[in-house]
Amino acid sequence: MSRWSRSLRIIGSLAAAALLAAACGTASTGTSGTSGASTTSGSSSSTTSAKPTASAPGITANQIVLGSTQPLTGPAAPGYSEIAPASNAVFQWANAHGGIYGRKIVYNYLDDAYNPTETVQKTRQLLAEPVFADFDPLGTPTQLQVQGLLNSQKVPQLFVASGCACWSNPAYPYTTGWQTNYVIEGKVLGKYVESHFKGKKIAYVYQDDEFGQDGVKGLDQEIPASQVVARQPYSIAQLLQATGLGDQMSKVQAAGAQVVVLFTIPAATAEALLGGAKLGLKAQYVVSNVGSDVITLSGLVSVISGGKAGAALLNGIISDDYLPSPADLSNPWISLFHQIYEKYDNTSKNKFDGNTEYGMAVAFTMLDLLQAAGPNPTRASLVATLAAKGPTFNTPGLVPLSYSSSDHYGFEGAQIGVITGGKFVLSGPIYQTTNSGPITTYTGSPSTPPSFTNPTF
């Protein structure tokens, strides 16, 4: 058994790297709330005379069924297993306040262990239920395996939990991204590196799929090629081996890297940091937000190192985000998320961190879309509504969502931050860009969250 495999067994007891004990094929659903007409003051259900009907597969007069596949176990589970329960907490909160047009949202998420073969099987299971939409299914390699299937059946594959640029593809009109795509994130991180580390030797360590490859495309748009001294991909199979990313980090050190940019999932980030520390590598780490959550990483480095390393190893890491820092309790969205978390998601397995924030934020986007789609949406009208609504979604995002009939990317920007004293602190300008356009500074105002006790939908 590899070091990572042994660690994975232990991680289940850590709040920072929770593994849900969901059995294969078991669905987790929101059960809180009422199914009658909304009694919330100002809710859309009280301002329309249309009677909710069974307008599409997965919709009845009383409920909307959403589904997704998630890595509740396996190499991507640390941290990411918290996302679906956090989204479900938002749906339970919405149900408790009348739901959407009086309908209760039921969210069934199944474990695919970050295995594309399992993703196909579990997605077919969800389609058979049926579900109205595949909501926030996680993973680049996993969702690429079912993108064609879902689009051929005209089932919305909405807000995929991956920043692959492939989610905005005219050939797959029922698929959309949500988070800042990896090319754009690479550009933002690359701009910072180019500005602050001129002349330094830079190395890339990245996952060998569209996640890492897209990130490198963005980095290369901003960082001079002459500064890049090493490019080290890794596979999930390598990550599961006893040596972790030791070979990649040895080559990074041999190349004399002074700055190491990581496009890595949390487990790989932890392996890279520990591998570098073991070698005595003195370098500045710059990490994609995909693999930089403080609480998740703190637990991982502690477990994998057998308690020899902890949160101090993360100090000084530079990363980015398109959402406010989960540690910023002054932010009204973070305050609302904490209230929902305390009532609907506070368990020994789910702690409030960046993954929890992500799950809640994307769930609010789904609520906003369902409300805008009207009392009796179809799958086609839901996708059309998303394109028409575009940047008017009410989200905690630092930049607006970019949706249109031709753009299914999501947030097109991010802000730089640094891990300091166990917290991720954002500062400086918020950057906005496209895959190939110039980087500009976003100056818009943040949106206002709904009330915890008296929301309107």
C-alpha cells in the first residue's frame, strides 16, 4: 500500500480533508422544506398566476430533481467531498423558505471516486431517475467522458466543477462552466509572476490533462519562455504511488527553480510541498486555487508527513480566487454562508473552508437560474435563460459571470492572495480577461446577498 493510500484511510477523520461515507450508488438528498406555494414575502411564486406543472423530466408540480457525480472517495476526495453537501445545505435552506415557485429542490449526488468509468455509470443512473439537470458535477477527466452523452440527450450539464476551457464549446450547447477557466487563471497568475519575479528561474508542475495543460497555456501567455526552466507533468496514477511527486520535484530542484507554479489538485499540492521540503528546495510556490485551500492542505500535509509538517509549510504561498476569501468574515456573502453552514451543514466531516464556500456559491447561481427560468421551465429554456441572463446573476463572485449564447465559461477573472498565518488573504487589483484578450482591472461593485431569515426567490 502506498504512502498516499495509507494516508487516504486516515484522512476521513480529519475535518480538513473529509471523505464522505456514502456507499456506491447512494444518493444524498435535501429533505428540508415544504412543497406548497411559497409563503416568503416577495417570492416569485406569489407574483405569478402560472401553476407549476410537470414541465420537464425531473420536474413535478412539487419538486425539482437535480443530480451530479462527485468524488466522495478516491484521490480527489480530500476537500472536494465537501462541495456537494454545501450545495445541498443551500437547497435545504431555500426549501425551508418556500423553494422555487413552491417546488422543493432535491439534490441527488453519487460517488464516482474521480474515475471516468464510474462517472459514466453513475451519470446514466441519474438520467434514468430522471434528473432535470446535471448540476455542478466535478472533474475535468470525468466530465469529459459524459459531455457527449448529456448533450446528445439535451440534459443541461450546468456549472461543471472544473475550469476546463472545453466547457464553452458550440458543439456542446448544454454544457457550461462556472469557475474561472484555467487558461484565464494561468494568465492572472502568470501576470503576477512576470511582474514580481522578473529574471527568476520558474518551474511548472501540473496535472497531465486539460486542467494542467490549460493552466500552462495561460502561464505561457504572460511568463517569458526564457525564464521557464522545467515543465513537470504528473498523472493521477503517479500521485497514488509511494513516491508521490518526488521525481517531479527532484527535477525542479535540479533545474535551479526559484519559483514553482503548481496546477495541482490538493493531494498533489501537498505532495509537491512535502517533496520540496524534503529536498531542501528554497522556492516561492504559486498555486492554482484548485489546490490551495488552506484547511484542506493543512490536514493533508500533516497526514501524509505523519505529523511532521503542518500549516506552517503553507505560509507565503501565492494563489488566486474569483470568490471572496472564506476567512473574510466581514464579507456579507461569507456571513450568510456561515449561517447556512451552521444550520444545515455543520458536521464532523464538513468544515467551513474554500470548498464549502464554492459549493454554496454555485448553488446560489443555480437558485438564481431556476427562478429566472420561470414557473414551468424545460431543459432547453433553462439553457436559453442562462445565456440571456448573462452577467446579471447575483453571485459572490469578484467579477460577473460571462454567459451569453456563445460564451459558457463563467467567471472571467480573479484576484491574487497570499496564505499568511493559516489564512488566505486577497489583496490588490481584481483582474478580468478572456482566453486570449488583454488583462484589465475590474472596478465594478460587489453584489448583495439575500437575507438568511427572509430571502426572496
